[in-house]
Amino acid sequence: MKKALGLLAFTLMGMASGQQLSFNNFPPFLTTVTDAKAAGQGDIGVASAPDVFSQRWNPSKYVFSDRKRAFGLTHIPLRKSDFAGFSQANLSFYNRLDDRRAYAMSIHFSGYDTQQTAIFSDNFQGNQKAYELAIDASYIMKLSNTFSMGVSGRFLSLRGTGFQREPSLLSDAASLYGVDVSAFYSGNEIAYSKFNGLWRAGMHLYNLRGKLPENPDSVEKNIPTLLKVGAGFDFIFNQDHTLAINTEFKTALNTHMSNPNTVSQKGAILALGSEYAIKEQLFLRTGYSYGIQRATDRFLALGAGLGSKDYIFDIAFILANQSEENPIRSKFRFSISIEL
């Protein structure tokens, strides 16, 4: 009963917040981090400890989870004075079938629909409207006691790229499929002189697909192909105190851009993050993301988590110097995961 009430309250909080942003600055939604655990460490998740939101970062981590199954929900609350007509939802679920197999599913939706109008060069007024949807599923298998691999399939739908002269007409629309390949290594605990330690490493080749037949530019901007690799180490001081240090490198592989005037998502990012856990009930996080080519990918992150064996509630805040390209970056993120 307590789990259901908590989930209901979290959902109502998400439905109650109105949001609005400039459509020309509408952020690439598959590259916008919504779960607070990863966001609080500088958008890191490919080699961190498993959690319910691993589907977005590295599904191969699920078979190493201590929980058999869990459900997760994320939300980015925005002020009505700044944003209206924008909605976002991310639902994740996984289930470990046994010690060696697991499957996971998630739904990610971002929508923008406003009655505001804009003046075109011919003084014509038009409406802004768009939605972006991803539905994916993964199957993971442990190939050894320390190594696993997974494959994911994804349906993608992107529609709308700017002001429309007719509200019922959306200038750009695309429905396509993507495939992921992931791998994860979680070593055995090692006894050092003053602490125990555990090494982890991960790889996620995200959203592989063929070249689009027509007008690929807007899709490439919003749904890029990504390569993510990372490593992490846990300092296990005792059973109640653990410090995890994680690093991650990611780069966009969108090689299908046909319009040289289109803003490309190409560019590499190097991130460093940490999480300090106290009795697996209180979590303190921080991280820094450094965009090697793009200043908009440079920011500091802070986060925290509170929970128990049955649920974990996380919060994160991104301190970004540049918000023009992604206006929802400098906002709070909330996540809740519930063991089923």
C-alpha cells in the first residue's frame, strides 16, 4: 500500500507541473538525462552500479542487480512562468529471470504543444507542436560470473520541427527502429590493506540504424547514434560506507548528416562522478561533464538519494553555464524506484 501511494503521489506531481520552452531550442530528448542518479554524477551510467534506469545507460548491468525486479519513474519539474505545454515521462522496468538472465523495458516520451504563435516573414502566425517517443526492450545474459552482454530493440517516433502554418500538419516526421549492443564487467571484491575494492567497466553502442531515405537532419539531431564506454571503482570501507568513483567517455556517431547548416550532435564528452553511500539508505553524489568540442556539454552536477530496501528517491540538479541549446538542463530532476 505504501509503495502504491508513493508512486501515485510522484505521478500526480509530474502531471501538475506545466512547462514551456522555445521550440527552436527543443533539446534532443534521447540525450537528455532524466534519472537523478545518473544526472547527479555528471550524466554517468555506463559502468556505475546497477539500478532500475540502467536501460538507458547499459542494460547489461541488470543481471548484477541485488534486486530481482523494480519499477522506476523520472520527472523534470519546471515552473509555469518559464515553461508551459511541455510534458516528459520516463518509465522503466526490469526483471531478473534467474542469476544469469534478465529482461527490461522502458518508455520515454517528450511532448510539446502550445497555443502560442510566432510571426513569420510574411506576418503569418503558426502553432508549435511536436512529440518524441521511444519504446525499447532488452534481453541480457551473463556469460560468466563477472561479465554480461545484452541486446536491445527500440521503436522511435519523432514528429515536428518548428512552427506550423496548419496545426494539423507537422513538417517533419520519422518512425524508425534502433538496436543497441551492451557489455558490462563487474569484478570480484578485492581485499586491500585499508579497504576492499571492486572494479567495474561497461560499453554501450546505442541506437544503431541505417541511413534514413529522406531528410535525416532533424532525426540525426534528436536521435543520434552514441558510443559510451566507462569504468568505475568502489572503495568499500565497511559494510555501511562505500565510495564509488566512475568515469565515462561518450561520443556521437551520427554520420548521416546531409545538411551542412544543421547543428550536429557530433562531439566527445568526458565525465567524472562519485557516489558516497551510507548503509545503502543515504546517497550523496557529484560529478562534472566536460564537452571536448561543445561548451554546452560542460556542467557541474549535484545529487542525493534517500531510501530503503523497497524504494529509493533521488534528486539531482545540473549547474550549467550555457543553457541556450538545452533550456531544461539547469533544472531539478527527480526519480523514484520501487522494488516489486
